Amino acid sequence: MDGELVHGPFVSPYAYRWFIEGETWASKGQHDRAVMAFENATAAPTDDELLMTRLAEEYELSGESRRADRTLNLARRSYPGSPRVAFAEGRLAQHRGEDMEAIAAFLRARELAHSWDAPVIALAETLVAAGHEERASAILLEYLTGSRGAGLDRARRVLVDLARRRGDAQTLEQALGSDLRLTPAARALAAGKLALESGQPALAARILAAALDTPETLVLWLRALVESGDRKEAALFLHHVKSERLGGLPEHVALLLQIDEADTALRLLESAERSPRVESAKGHALLARGDYLEAAAVLSEVPLGAASFEAARIALAACWIAQGRSGAAAETLSQAPHDSLAIREMLAEIYLGEGTLPSALRLFDPKRNPERATLASVFERAGRFEEAAAYYAAVRATSADQAQLQARASAEKLAALGNRRAAIAILDRWTASAPDDLYARVRLVELLAADDRADLAQKSGRQTLELIDQPLLRAHLIDVLEASAERDEAMNQQVSAESKP
């Protein structure tokens, strides 16, 4: 059992058959049927702690708490030092919402069977439910580093899930480090991605620096350097690295453009053999440098059917927009497949610039989750902030989505449920790591004002106001600050009037 040889009573085929039947029903959530099967198993002449504790647990889950207690008391008298009895006690307490009793029982089971993973996992789950996630992580890490056996995989999965949910990249790195089947690069990549997703680029850079042996890890490391503000190291590396290490010349060029090194990118491309990907990369570099006419000439040569055609069309449209030719930009995009979300997002930008919001909205299907996120952004840029908040609240963000979308969707869901404090906490963390997200900063001010935290709202609002050049967003923030100030003044007057004799 659990990787160890256990000497117990002989189990007859009859009892064994009914025990398996009970476990089958239990796995399907049919606890009444599981109880009947376990009761049939106990009719055989045997005295088995596993059967007795499982019967007690199924009694509890089927709503027969008194029978559960009687069965567990019998098991306790028959097996006073059994870890399974202690574990069952924890399960019953856990089901009844008695967290402290459950924790104590699981700790006893753990002391009686150090290598058994079930009490450790149950203990961690109970601690998480009670709001002690950090303690749960510590217990799982301690078990992983001090134990051996088949149960490590299950405990590791629980810890990995917990680390991802908390955005705890360091714990994820330690958890994955105990899995010898993973290469250092795979462990670093997983932990580095989580650190970036949770707004910790400096930590991501440190984690990834130890395993720069794959293009994917290298690219992620460079992105982490840029986001953490260490552009100098990223530029130095990109100036000397061979393109093959980054996955090819176009990938190398794209990374150089991210750090505003368009001239270096163009020098790299001078000696490259012509191809649609190379021409697209060259066009992007010229666009970044501001050579719009030359960039347009290069990008227009990327043929339909090439893998880089869509990206080239979007860049070509950006060239026309930079020259004030929105009609040419829209025509350029019309030549690309309209099932592409990126193409439709660019068209929406053009329609918004022309003031035709309905045309922009018709490009997207609100029934599709990724497009709800785009609609939220469109409404926001159009100055329709209430609709934007409603769409963000309806987005089902996953760990694969950008950190910005995860933060906004989570915050708006909480705000819609009336939990403004939690929404404020999420946006506060996000804007600290991404101060350039002015829409999120304004929304944070709005929530602070709605939560009657006028001083913080005014201070944050004034700081943000200095950075905004978007007219609709600026006007909205001014309205929020004025309404907050008026509400605060009215409250002060009311308090002053009530304090007078």
C-alpha cells in the first residue's frame, strides 16, 4: 500500500469484490451506493482498518454523521495507533468545516506515517481553505525535500498548482527542482514564465539566466531583462549573439526592435539572403526607424500565402496610418484574412480613429472569450468605461493570457461582486509593475474613490493625470477626481454638522 508492504488480515474474494465496488461508486460521487457496497464488504469475517475508515468517510459524505462517528470509534479502539484512523478523523472534520480539528488529525497521521502523501496533501488543502497558503506551500516543500516514493508526484502536482495560483515563481522553481525527470532548462522556463506573468521580471531574469541553452529560454530571458529595465545588458547580448541561438535572423531582429535598436537590426539584414520573412523583418525595422515610405515599399513585396504575410500587412497599415492615410491602411488590411483577430484589432483602431465605434464593434463576436477582451479594450479607448468594465468582468482569463488581461479581468470580476478592496489590491499590484498602463491606473483611482478612500484617490489621480495625453481618458479621470472631491466635502460637512451641540 502506497509503495510499502503491509501485513494485514486476509481479505476474502467476496469482501474484496465489494470493496472495489464501493471505491468505484465513491469515485463517481455516488456515496449512498458506496456505503452499501462497503457494508456488504464488512459482512465477510474480517477486521480491516482500511475498510472501516473508508466506510466512516462514506457515511459522512452520504449525510450519516452519527454512523460515521460510531464506525470511526470502533476503528480507533481496534487500531489506536493507525495513521489511517487519524487521516479519517481529519477527513470527517474537514467535511464538517472544523479546520483546526482537521489540521490536528492530519498532523497526527503524518507523524505516524512519514512517507504517506495523503495526510500531507490533505493538510495543505485544509490550510489553503483556511487562508494559510504560505504555510501550505512550506509543508509541501518540506515533504518533497525530505521524502522518497511514489507519493512525491501527487504532492508535487498540488504544490505546482498552488504556486501557479499564487504567482509564486520561487516556490514553483523549488517544486520543479525536485522532479529529476525535468531538465534545468524546462524547470527554468516554467518558473520564469510564471514570474513574468505575475509581474516579477527581475526574478524571471534571475531564474532564466541559469539555463540559457534553448532559443525559447533565451528569448524569455531577454524579455525579462527588458521588462525589468535592464535594457543595457539585453542590448549588449543581442549585439554579439549569433542569430541561430535565438531561432533565426527574423527573431533576432524582432528582439532588437523591442529595445529600439532598429539601425543594428538593419545592419544584420544587409547580408541576409532575401526571403518573405527577411523582407518582413526589414520592413518592420524601417517602420521602427520612421522610414515609412521605404518600409511600405519593402512590406508590400511580401507575397500572399507567406507565413509573414499577415504581420507584413499589419506593419504596412501602420506605415499608412503614420502618414495620415487611414483609407489606404484599411484597404491594406482588407487583403488579409479577416478571421485573424490581429487584423480585426488593427481595423478597429482605424475605425476608432475615424470616430466610427459601431463599425469597430461589429468586427468582434462577444460570445467568444478572446474577443470579449478585445471589446473591453475597444470600449475603453472609445471612452465607454462602464461597458469596458462589464466586458472585462465577463472574460475568462487563463495563465496563458497576458498579465495585463489577467489583472483587469480578475479585478473587474471582484468589483462586479462588490469586493472593491480585493479588486483594488489586484490593480495596485499590477500598476506597480506596469506603470505605463494608464487605463488600469485610472480604473484604480475610480475604485479608490468609490471605496471612499478620497485621499489615496486624489493623490494617485493627480500623479496619473500628469502622464495622460489621451483626451477621453483624461476627461474621465478629471470627472472621477471632481466627483470624489465633492463627495468627500459633503461627508466632511455632514460630520461637522453632526458634531455640533
